[in-house]
Amino acid sequence: MSASDSKQDIYLFLVQRQSASILVEPKPDLKDLQKILQVGGTVPDHGGLKPYRFIVIEGDARQAFADAMVNSSEERKGTLDDKMKAKVKAKAFAAPLQIVIVFSPIENGKVAAWEQMAAASCTGYAISLAANALGFGTVWKSFGEPGSAMKKLFHLKDQEKVLGWVNIGSDKVAERTPREELDLNKHALFLK
């Protein structure tokens, strides 16, 4: 395979990437999980601050995550009925593995917080691409502000923020409708 063919394969992989809706076992093993997290750390990062950290949730820890999400929802909205509690808890069991992305800003006087958050946000996409490249399906998820139980579970410091998480597992859907091409007339401006 020539370098040109390899680059074309990479381009096709990127342009055809899609989120998965139903994720099941198997999930990445420890070796693949470490590879995925390493790619998360390759994002553009002014100053090399690494203003993020990852929380890997799997197995029995998903129940603690589910309970923490219910706590967060109730602290924001008041007591949830049983049906809504079940719906919120189901988010923690939508995939066999979750990687939570925590924005953890570094005060350094040079790199603005918004720029650090942009770097931290990029890790979610990098994690998704790495997992996809290893043959796993992914989807980015988000949730409102963490409540006290989630802050405790994740050991969140006052300045930290949960940006969301990436659900990872095996994609149950074998084939998908190809993604629509981006309308560049609408979403891009070419200045010459």
C-alpha cells in the first residue's frame, strides 16, 4: 500500500465516521482502553497544559454513575417520579463503558480558560476516533450540571466541569445510511 493509498483510507475513515446508537459487549479491553486514552491526550493544547482528566466507568461503577445522575437531576429539578428516575439511570447502562471528560483548568496566566476548555472538549472526539479505529462504536453524551453525589464520585474540584462522556462498546447496527455531505455553501466561507 502506498502512502497515498494510506492517506485516502484515513480520509475515508474520517468522512464516514458516525455515532452509534446501540452499544453492546464486547467493550475495549485494558490494552485497547489505554490506547484510546493515549489518543485523547494528543489533541491541540496550547502550552501543553493537559487541562482535562478522564474517568472510566464500567461494570458495577455504572450503578454509582446512574445514582449520581439521578441525584444531579433531583438537585436541579426536584424529586423525580419512578419513570423519570429509570430514564435517567438508563443513561449509565446505554453502553458497557463510558469515558467521562472533565475540564480541569490550569491557572497559568498565559492560556485563557476558554482555550483550555476547547482543548479538553477535543479529547472527546479524539477518544471517539481512537475507539472507532480499533473497531468499537461510540457516541458522545452530555448531562446537566453535576450534583453533589457526582462531584463526590468523580472527585471534582471547584473549578472543574464535566463536559460529557463517550459511550463505547460494539456497534449493534451493522450498516448505516451514509452521512450526508456537509453543505459547504452554508457552512464554509472561502476568502481569497
